[in-house]
Amino acid sequence: MKTCTVAGAIVAACLLASGRASASDDAPLFRVFLTDGTALVSYGEFARVGDRVVFSMPLNGDPDPPLHLIDISAERVDWVRTNRYAESARATRYLATRAESDYVALSNEVARTLSDVATVTEPARRLALVENARRILADWPRTHYSYRSNEVRQMLTMLDDALADLRAAAGGGPVSLTLSAYVGEPPPVIEPLLPPPTPREAIEETLLAARLADTSADRESLLDAAVTAIDRQPDLPVEWKSETRAAAAAELAAERRIDRLYQLYSNRTLARAQFRAQNADVHGLERLLSQVDRRDAVLGRKRPDAVNALVTAVRAKLDEARQLRLARDRWLMREVDFEKYRVAISDPVDLFALFARVTPALEDIKSLAGSTPAVLNATERLIGQIIKRATLIVPPSEFSAAHALIVSAAQMAWSAATIRRQATLSGDIARAWDASSAAAGALMLSAQAKTEIQSLFRPPDLSSIKSQD
């Protein structure tokens, strides 16, 4: 049978010319070509993210080099040349690593398919098997960088003959190959890859990347890496090494000097902004904000990120100052009502002074240290006075929550004294502990009420504004 002959021929062709280039474990070196004709090495694939290009660049020519993450504008890249070189790099790596094993897998798959043809008796089924094998072969060169395209073309020719015989045996008409015909496209042009950069070339590319960097941190890191690489390479040309190192070191020193100037100005400006915010000096902060741009111009507008961060911080202080000024103006408008409340809780005797008089008795109840009938009677009498006066006072709205704490503290103190009396009469230690808990709560609430009320009597400050947020 001619089909069996074809199968044997294909298997033989598939097994020829084994032992091509061995795979390399190293990551391929790509090139990112720039619009000015220069290029940077990318260790492995680069990535385009929006309007940026990100890749890892080796900092020297060592087999296992240190890498630096490069982030440059996509507008600087010659994409036609960069993509063409990348395709060549991918093809070269594929041909050196996976191509042969993939081709063997293809050969085995086609051979198995054609071997099955010999065992199938139904003509239509045999025809479908061969057509499927041909479709796989026809697609192979396009998706595998035209690897073994000549062998594939020969196998396709033999399959076409087999298909014609099978079609005739099945009583069909001419064979249609329009869906998977191999059109004989020329293999893609593989652009020769450049060799790995020499130590000198790697240093020059590092300096180029430093000039392209958008941030001072990246520029300084790359310049520092270049200086370090120069110092560690003994075989560089002496004159080039001396001149290049001096230039890179001078540029690095200049970058660091600019950093110090901007940092000093930022620290001084933030200190002033904090002081003016604490004093609700809105106009002073507005003047400070206007000075930032003028100072940036004097420094040469070298650190846009630092300036943006400084402007954001000063504007935040300006917002805080405006909020504080509003709170202080409101406090001044309410000062008369606040003073009336101060008099109400202080005349004839300050409520907190009354609390201070019952505090020792509450401490004894809390620690179960003992409470005589006389002490309990005095405690209940004083607490009753506190409750009566506190419930009759109508506080300003700002003091409502704190005033409610006074009432709660007094009621809890009353409960502590009452429960302690019951525990004493019954000799019930559990009830004595209940009284202890009530006394502890009364002491805590009274202290909290005193702190909050004293704070509200003072004009607002920046910390009070932040706590409200």
C-alpha cells in the first residue's frame, strides 16, 4: 500500500540530522534600540507597560552579571528595530533549545497517525486521518520559525500523493487543500545577534541608561554602578578608564549635591509649615507654598518628584490650618456659652472637687479594703449632690458627651456604695466584688470626663482637629 510507504518515508525523514546545537541555560540578551541609534542590553524579555518600557540590564560583561531594573519612556524606543531583533533573539534561542525536540514530537505524532491508517478499513476515516496529519505539517513552519521547513515540504508532497490515492479509492473528486495548504512562504529573516557586551560596552550602556533615567535615585544608582564597574575592571584602556571614571564620579557627586540641597530645603520648609499650621497661619502657609516654585527654579528644577512631594505636604498643612482656623473661630463665638457652663459646674462647689472627696471611699470599695457605715453614708450623700446638680445643668452641645460621663460616673459611684452596703450586711464576697467593679468604672469615667471637659475649655489645636478626622 502506498500509504504505508509514505509513513515509512516520513518516519525516516523525521529521524535524520539529529544532534543540532545544544540548549543554553543562559537567558537570551535582547536589545532595546533607541531612536538616536544607540541601544541598551536587556537581560531576558523586556516589557512594555503603558508608555514605559521596563527591563533588566546587565551592569558588566560577566557571565552572571548584576542586573539593574531600567524604566524608560516608550517614545525613546525604535520599536521596528527592537521588535525585529527580539524576534530574531527568540528564534535563535528556540532553534538552539527546543526546536529539535519539538520536531521529534511532531514527527512521532504524524508517524502514529499514519500508522493508524494501515489498521483502518473505512476509506472516509483513513482519508480524515491523513488530512489531519497534513494540516499539522502545513502549520508547523509558520509557528516554529520555519525549522526543518525543507523536510516538512517533502513530507507534504508525499502526503499530497497519498491523499490523491485515498481520495480516488474513496470515489471522491479532486483533493481540496485550501484550509491548510503550505504556500511555501520564505523563512523569516533571522537578524544576526550581537555578541554579549564587553566590559567597556556594558559600562558605556550603564552611563547611557543613567542619562535616560527619569528619577535621581535611578541616575545615582546607575552612576555608582558604573564607577564600581570601572574600578573592578583592570583591563580597560587606561586613558578611557581615567576620563570616564572622572566624568561619572563628577556627575554622581553633582547629583548627590543636588539631593542634599533639595532635602535641606524640604526639611526647612516642612518645619515652617508645621509651625504655621499649629498656629492656624493660613496666609503664612500660602506664602510658603508660593515660595516653593521660586526656590525650585533657583535650584534648576532638578528634582520634580521631590518638589511634588513637598508641595503635597505643604498643601496638606494648609488644609489643616484652614480647618483649625475655622474651629478656633467657632470656639470664640461659643466662648460665652462655654464660660456659663464653667460657672454652672463650679459654683458653689466644683463637681470634680466633690468627686475628689469621694475618691478615697471609692478606692477602698474597689480594693475591698473596708467601708464603715459612716464613710458609706457620707459617700452616698456627696454622690447624691453630684447627681442632682449634674442632671439640672444643660451643657452646650460641644460638652454634651463629656457631661454625660459625669452623670454616668456619679450613678456608677452610687451603685458601688449601695452594693457595698448590701455585701457588708449579707457577708457576700461576690457582691463585694460587684461593688469593686462599679467603683472602678466610676473612677475611670470621672477621670475621663474631667480630661475631656478641660480640653474643651481650651481653644482648639492641631491635634484636636486631627482626632476629629
